[in-house]
Amino acid sequence: MPVKRSESPVSGRRLRIWAGVFLLALSLPAARAAEERAATAHDWPAISIVIDDLGGRYQATLRAIALPGPVACSFLPYGEHTRRLAVVAYRRGKEVMLHLPMQTIGDRPLDRGGLTMDMTRQEFLRTLQQDIDAVPHASGVNNHMGSLLTQHAGDMLWLMRAIRRHGGLFFLDSRTTAQTVAMQMALETHVPTMKRDVFLDDDRSPEAIRAQFERLIRLAKIHGTALAIGHPYAHTFQMLEEVLPTLSARGVRLVPVAEMIRLQQQRRESWQASLSPSPKDARNSKPSP
């Protein structure tokens, strides 16, 4: 009976090495494709979404916190559940913001902690600090109402200088009036800032809310970035719960507001650099003696 020759240790190791090389070769195209997809996604149009008026209604605020992706949660400073749920939002990775009440045109009552035209500078700054302290983990501020106050450069200068001194906060101009100077004052005082592009639910009907979301997507694809503000309404939540998981299939990414501000700042700097002559061009443009 013939004796079977056993495989030598050396040949066994060679087989295992070649098998490993073969598997690695198979995996390289998939890894390269994944890297290319990630690089492409990084260049996709970006949107940000903020849900305002949180902290007052417990279940509605929890539903906002549960929305998929980095949807920002903006809390009224003295909502019944603000302090507790701002902590919950932060622990779940949400961007927490202070929804700062400001005086409006007309007779609409101002929420507690509101800033008004008749405040002294000391009253204004004390109220602002108390509002910031009332929202744990706030990384940014946006105005609640404020169609009157945001038109006045002096008050906005007080606000932005205080935000600047606080450190680590950005300001989002909700643009409750076309005459707002809030973003302008933020830029002048070097506070990270941007403005709202779309209100999702001024009209609360499902059709109107979805149309406004589609407008947000179109603006992002035209300009590269766009931001929407929504409110804790049932139809707004229902629409966002449906559409947010589909963004990647549409070639759009959802980013935090702070990231959106950074992207817009980079774009402004790039645009300004393109308008400035290079040192070589500047030398060449000098008149000959």
C-alpha cells in the first residue's frame, strides 16, 4: 500500500501566503471604491436643519431629539423641560442651541428671558448671560422672533460682543425680518455666523412643508449649502422622519450648523482670495519708473 506524502510545512505556508495575497487583491477594488464614495460624499451639497421652540412640550422635544442625523435642537431658555432635555440632546450627539427671545414688531408677548429695546446695557447683558446659562451645552444662539430688535445695530453690537467674549458660540440669524442687521454685526465682531435660508413650516400643511424641504435641497445644489428652520409640529416631524434617511441617495449631506458655518467661511475666504492679486501680479502691475 503506497504511503501518502504529507505536505511540507514550507509549502503549507506558501499556500496560505498566496491565499492571503489573492484575498487582498480581491478586497482592494472594494476598498478603493469605498474611499472614492467617501471623498465624493464630502463634496456633496450640504444642508443643515434646526428645530426651534424646544423645551416647552416634553414629547415634541423628544421627537426632535430622535430625528435621524445631526439635526440641531434650539431650546427656549425657560421652557419647562429645557434644562433636562438639553442634556439629553447633547448626550445623544445633537447640536444644542439657545433660542434667544427678542422683541418683535407688534403685540406678540415676549417669552421669559427676552431682550428688549428699553433695556439698559447692564440689563441686556445680564439677561443674555442668564439665558445662556439656562441651556446646558449650548454651542450656538439663534433669535426667537426679534423682528424689531434685530434691526437695531446698537443692540446687535451688544449681543455679538457678549457672544464673542463668551467664546465657543456661533450666531444663526433666523431672519424674522428682511431688515435684520444681526449677521452683519456678527461678521464685524468676528462671531461665527450664518443666516437662515428656508422656513420649513410657516404653512403647516404637509404639502407646503414638503415643498419647502425641496426648495432647501434646490438651494443647496445651487449654492453648495443651505439651512432650514422648522418647528415642533407633527407634520414637520413626519416629513423629516421620512426624507432624512434618503438624503445620501439624493447626493446631499446633512451637517451640524457649526460645520455649515465653517464651510461658508471657507467659501468666502476662497472667493476673497480669488479677487486679490497674487504678490507676483501686484509687482507686475506697478508702474515703471
